[in-house]
Amino acid sequence: MKQSIVPHWLFLTLLFGCVAVSAVAQPPPDAAAVVSVVERIRQTIPMPGIAVAVASDTGIIFTQGFGTLDSAGKVPATGDSRYRLASVSKALTAVAVMRLVEQGKVGLDSPIQRYCPQYPFRQYPVTVRQLLAHCSGIRHYISPDENYNRRYFPTVAESVGIVANDSLLFPPGTQFHYSTYAFNLLGRLVETASGQPFAQAIETLVLAPAGMSRSGSIGELRQLGNEQIADGYTRTLAGHVVPAKPLNLSDRVPGAGLVSTANDLARFALALLQHRLLADTTLRLLWTNAEFGGVEMPCGLGWFVAATPLGKLAMHDGAQSGGRALLMILPERRVAVAMLANMEGDDLTEAMQQGGMEILRRVVQSR
């Protein structure tokens, strides 16, 4: 399963595609402008549903669902509809880890074995910072069976075992290699340092203080069973929309197994911008390219970062069977956009990133 991480075309868009920005305060952008961006995505890529929320300074300034949560068209999509976050889950887990760092319960440069005894010591120490920056040397999925996991893992500790006996791909801190499995170790760290199971810890550390009342781990929400999580879909070669391949996310909860809404993701962004989750110095660390041995890596701590004409961009996207997710924040402009869709495809990932940047430009221009 391919994971998108700020492709080359997006950097070109960021560097050359932004128009001049006015410093004069203006009203929020016309909702019709945001709708036109989203409708263009839907016309280009058929899908059952997509939800979008835009936040600026102190609140959500736009929210809307488009289409439905099911291909039968029976459950309308709204800004409060629940979708799988896929790898955007990593952004939330990273914030949970950094909250524990602020509380003095975790050391960024401590070996992960201090908090995750299920992962054996290696020839080289693997630190918390290296795991967050995808520089640990721990592998990602390597087979279709792993991509579309069907096995149930009852605990985060057990999911650590997927890579516990594997050799590292390289000495930690020397290279970048994206790894969802590395975040299982961070999820176990969150459990150990907080004294709570991961689902409860992420609620305590991130969801509750950010006001994300409709978010949580997919296992916990499915046990409640009182409301639909958006079904996942794909397209055949003939262009027909059909159900996507099923997968069990219990093998990757901290890195790709959370559920949220567009509105809740916008609230998460606001909680970060308003420093209700992390102090400014911690947030700057989160959103600054990690560096090891004088080599700058392509991401910060659990987030991808890029320089744009509008200022720094902090973001994460998610690509999973039957779904796509995106959260983009311009910290210096204090604006953010969240998009969640129940369709898969690399073309949709790129369309959402392009659309997200266009929406952010419109918001910044209107201020």
C-alpha cells in the first residue's frame, strides 16, 4: 500500500504556484469558493463521499459533507461524519508522545526499550526521536498480506511483535524510511508512560483536550456500534465504484487505526495553534525538519513540513484501502484544512493535496 509523503509536484506547487498574499484583513472566503474546489475533485474522481472543514484563528469557518458514506446513497456525508484517518493517525500519536515529553515522563533521546520492553535491544540504540522522524531503520509493510492485514491483534504490545525480531534496515538516524510499524512502538510508549491502554491514553492526552468528541480508535468505536464509520470504496478499471478490500487495522492502531471527522480534525489543528495541547517551543520542534548527524530529514516529528510562499506548511496525509485523509496547517498564518474521503487512489491523494493548498491560499488571501 503506497503512502504519499509530500510528492515532488506538491513542492513545485508550493514554491511556484501561490499567488501574492494581501496583508489587509478581509472577511472569510466565500463558501462557494471552497465548494467549487471540492466539487471539482468529485467531478474528476468519482467517489461516494468527502467531508471538508476549514479553520482560521479561533474557530471553524467552513464545514460541509459532500455525497454519502455508502455507495447506495442512503447515509449523507456531513462535517461530523466519521472516516478512517489512515496515516493521519500518526500526527495525533506524535502529539500524544510530545505531551508526555512535556510532562517529563518520556525522554526524546531515550532508547525506546525503556518504554517498550517488547522490542529487543539492537546493536544500535533506537530512540524515541528517531522513531518519530521515521529514521529508526524499522521497516514498513513488505507484502500484500501485511498491506491488507486480516489478523486480529488484541493489544498494541502484540502488534509490536510484527517487527520485534527483524533486523534494522540501516543504523538509526542515518536515513529516512517511512514506517507505520515504528509507530506501534510509540503507541506502546504512550501506554507505558501514561499508565493507560492506547485508546484511553489518546483520549486523555489529545482527543478530550482538543474537543474531538467524535474521534477515537476504530476498535473502540466499532464496539459501540451506534453510528456508521464511512464505508471504503475503490474503482474498477471500467470506472465502477465498488467496495474496497477489507483489512483489520488492529495491527497498526497508533499509526493508521484512528477514526475522526473533518470538524474534529479542524478542532485538533486549532488546539495546536492555540497551544492548548503543546507549548510553542514543543510545537516548533514537532514542525521542524529533524536532523541527525548534520543530515536534515524530510519530516519533523510525526509530521511532514515544507516551506511555501505562504509560510511553513505542516501536514500529514493518509492512504488506506478504501479511504484517503488529509490535514494541512499553515502555522504562521493560523489556518488549516481537513479533508476525509471514502475512496482510494493516488490520483485522489494528489487532488486532495492540490485542493487543500488552493483552499488555504483562498483563506489567506481573504484575511
